[in-house]
Amino acid sequence: MHKINKIASSSTIDFFTANTASVLPLPLIEGGISAGFPSPAQDYIDLKIDLNKELITNPSSTFFGRVKGSSMKDAGILEGDILVIDKSIEPRDGDTAVCFIDGEFTLKYIKIEKDAVYLVPANSEFQPLKVTEENNFCIWGVVTYSIKNHKKKS
């Protein structure tokens, strides 16, 4: 059993290394899952999928993050969700990214304009933030997947 390695924590996200050495092939339902009427049950499931191979393209630059807070709730990214974050991807306008600004990590859409970068939340309770030369800023990594946490909190 491989232990999850927490590497950092902030008020908005906990970071973990991606352990791609483990292999866990899980059953894959080949015909898809009907969101309408139930489809006939399959007697057996033959195909397998490994989430490491499916979700991680660049293992040495990929990290996981557990979301804290609600600034991206309207994008469907909620507290407790797990993000797959790739530091090797060149950020593009509109990407969801983990950014480091003035000593804090934050998860936002990035809006890249000719003369400015904005960090844009997906929650009307938060305001976009214009990044200026005075800020200590970097785009730490681009979010490639968001894994929903459907467990009910008690």
C-alpha cells in the first residue's frame, strides 16, 4: 500500500504528490452508463482502466490538490474535490489554474490579456483580481481534471 504524501497546505488547497508507481486496474463499463432508462446489466465486465494512466500525462510534474473554499463553486469545483494539477502545461487564457500570489495559493480561471493577467473566480461573492507588477505572482499549475467528492459531510 502506498502512502499519500502531503507536500504543502494553504487556506485554499492541500497539495499531494502523484504516486504513479501504483497500478490499480478497475473495471470499465464499455457501453457507457445510461443517465436515462437503465440498460440491461452486463454479466461480466472485461475491460479495465488505470486512473494513473488515464489522468496523468506528465507524472514528474503532476500533483493532486484537495480544494478548500468556495471561490470556484459555479464551475462545479467544490470543497473536498480533488484536482489533478500539471505544472508542465503552458497556461492559456481561460484555463483553471492554481496560482501563487503574494504568499498564498489560489484556484481561479486565468484571464490573460496583452497587458494584464486577471484571476477570475466562479462565484459572484468574490471579485476578480488584477495581477500587477507589485504582486509576487506565478501560475503554479494548470488543472487538468477535477474529481468530485460526493461523500456527504456530517
